[in-house]
Amino acid sequence: MYHHIKKLMYTVNVGTPDPRLGNMLLEQFGGANGELAAAMQYSIQGLNCEDPDRKDMLMDIGTEELSHLEVVGTLARMHLKPMKKDMDAAAEDPLIAIAGGGGVGLVNSMGDAWTADYLKITGELDVDLRSNIAAEARAKIVYERLIDFCDDPGSKDALQFLMTREITHMKAFTAALESLGKDPFSIGKIAPTPVLVNQYFNDSTGVGDEGETDARGPWNEGGDWEIVEAPELEQGVENLASAHGGNGRNGKARNKGAQPALITRSASKARKRA
């Protein structure tokens, strides 16, 4: 059950309306990282959730996002108001001025209609929580950029509130994920293939125009990592000896001397396809 209270969650005060900013604000009204997308994503995840404690959290935050939608929508409407009568303001976005009457619509800053394709809902609680953490991080960055383009103190104040709540929700989702007590790489029920799961494919090689070279770091070395170089990949991952306990898929040890021939045949096939 939803109950609307007429007072905004956070009071919006706009000193000088700026239709250009109003247009940008629509990104957080009907955009991919906006408040409606967040409200729908968390609420539907909550409806699907069989964990009563975390369901409560999802419904709490999903409902708060609807209040944020009201705040950012009111802020956008106040900045778009000059489009109702002023020709120069209306020229900033005729779609909003003519089709929308100078008010907010369920579109992003480019006029693209909101779509449920924005929502990330898998039915796996830990996977959904990871999506939510990322969604809040993206929204935080969008609000930060809106603040950078905003000159109106009252508008900045409201945007600062909305931006801060993104971090609040990130903290809640992160704590909920950690409280599940799952290994961070234990996703779903089917285990990944041993050895292969720890192989890092060095697919970007050589030296770039700006001096970039192959990098090494904790994402590809140390611990269980094994780097597989590009020439080895030419024979097909399924034939890598290291991916199958020392033998290829056919049970025979890899013949390193045969690699050039494999590479040549692969290149020949590529030329024929071209």
C-alpha cells in the first residue's frame, strides 16, 4: 500500500530558473540512472524477494526513491517553467515546450522515453544487490555532474541531498550483501571450471600510440592467477593444456612446437572468410 503525503521529502527552492538545467535534470527523472528506474528496480526486486529482512530493506529504499522522483521532478518543473511562455526558453527544447507544455515528461535529457529495459532484476538476491550498488554509484556521479552545471544555490542544496542519499543506499546494499556471508565469487549454484577460472587472457598486446604496454597488477598476477599469452590462445582455449590439468581436451599433452602451424592455419582460415 502506498500513501502520498503532499509535503516533499526535501524542500525545493529555486531562485533563478534555468531551462537548460531543467532539461538536464530530466536525466534523473526518466533516465537510465534516474529515480524512477531505481524505484521500480528495488520495489520489484522486493516483491520477488523471499528473504523477509532484505525484502523490507528493498521496499524501504524503493519507496524512498519514489519520494526522490517527486523532488527531482519538482526541481525540473520549476526550472522548465519559463518554456511555457518565453520563446527563447522554449527554443532550448521544443519537445518539452510544445509537446509537454513546459513540464516534465517520462523522458531523459535527450527526450528518449523511459523503458523497463533500464531495470536489472535477476531473482538472485546477491546478484541484484550488486546491481543496486552499481546503480547508486552511477546515480551519484550523475548528480555530481548536475551540481557542477548548477549556479542556483537552492537547486544545489536539493541536488546535494539527493546525491548524498545515493551513498546512503550504497552503504545499505553493501551491508546487506556482506551479511549474506557468501564468498564474493560464489554466484548461482553451478561451480566454474577449475584452473580456467583463474586464467587471465592477455588479449590486448603490443605497444599503443601513447606508449601503453601490457600491464600487470592484482587483477592478473599473484595468488591463483595464471596469465595466458595471445599466441597460446590461437589454438583454442579448449586445447590449452593448463586448462585441463596438463592436457588438452583430447587428453594429449600440448606440443609447443606445433603452435606456429596452428597459428598459420588460423590465419589462413581468416583470410578465406574475408
